Amino acid sequence: MYNTIITKPARKNLSRLSNAEYLRIRAKLKLLADDPRPRGCKKIESQKDRFRIRTGDFRVLYSINDEKKEVIIYRIAHRKESY
């Protein structure tokens, strides 16, 4: 099981979401602790060990540190603003 770390900018992104979006994304974040590379995740080509998952119209961008067993959530944004 991986430890999920949500960075300060990602927490700020979460605080701006509607309640329904917040709950949906929090559920996905909890699943990342069990499986940091779930089916449907995409590796971000230009960056090492960085991935994204889709949650409705939002993207969760994160990195994985396998040595420390950490998933670091660094951005949560609408698909139009995510990159």
C-alpha cells in the first residue's frame, strides 16, 4: 500500500471543487493508495514517473516514488487547464 501525499497546490485545487466533484475525486485518490497505476492511467510522456488519471472532466496529475511507496498528487484541474 502506498502513502498518498497531496501537495499544497493540489489541496487548493480540491477546495475549489463542487461537493460532488470533490467526493468523486477523493474516492479516486483513495484507490491510488492501493494501485498507483490503475487501469486507464496515462504516463505523461515528457516527465519521468508522472501520470494522470481521468475523473469526469477533471485530471489528477501525480508522480510515483516506488522506493518510498508514495503517490504524490501535484495537480487537480479541469481537462482544459490541466497541462
